[in-house]
Amino acid sequence: MKRFQFKIEPVLRLRTFFEKKAKLEVAKVRVEILESESRINAHERELEKKAHALVDEMDEGVSATRLKAYSDYLKGVTSSLASEKENRERLEHKLIKKQKDLVKRSIDRKVLDKLKERKKEEYYDEMLKFLQKESDDTIILREARKLIS
């Protein structure tokens, strides 16, 4: 009995490859978002820590140059925080695009998978019918020979 062969198997393999590639891209962007959120949290903790330190120093009395240094540092951290938040937002938009691409690639692959399964079932149904007919023919010939003998 001849084995089932799906004629467009190379196309299915290619679509499976593209789907896996899209999954990897989505995972990569998710990791980038997590790293960005980690940096945002670090900036926020640093900002809070330095703000408390400034308040403590102001209670004791602080020089103008020291106050300016604190102020400049806090502005820098605030600027870095804002920049990182923009980066995270950009990454979230990128993630949405990558997820849409992944959905499209998954649908493309699933369509061919279903086609393959349907063709496989049809092939084996036909093969079963053929074998049944062949078996029936053999039985009929055997019975005919018995009648003739």
C-alpha cells in the first residue's frame, strides 16, 4: 500500500518555520518590555530614594551648590524615566504588531494543516474502498471457481 504524500508539504514546512520565527520575535519583544519595566522601576526607586535624601538634608540645612546638584541629578533621573517610559510604549506597539503577524502566520499554517488532514483522510478512505473492492473481487473469483469445479 502506497503511503500518503502531501504534495504541498514544503509550503507547510515553510509556513511552520515562519510561525516559529514570529513566535520568537514576540517572545523577544516581551523580554525587551520586561527589561524596560525593570529599568523604569529602578529609576522610580532611585528618584524616590534621592528625593527622600534631599528632604532629610534640607531639614539639617543644605548649601546652594548641594541643592543644585541634587536638583540636576533628579532632573536627569526624571528625564531617563520619561525616556524609558516612551521606549516601553514603543515596544508595546511593536508587540501588538508582532502578535498580529503571529496570528496571521498561525492561521496560514493551520489552514494547510487542516487541508493536509482532510486530504489524508480522503486518501485513506479511497485506499480502504479500493482494498475492500479488491477483497470482494477475490472472494467472488474464489466462489466462482468453486462453482465451476
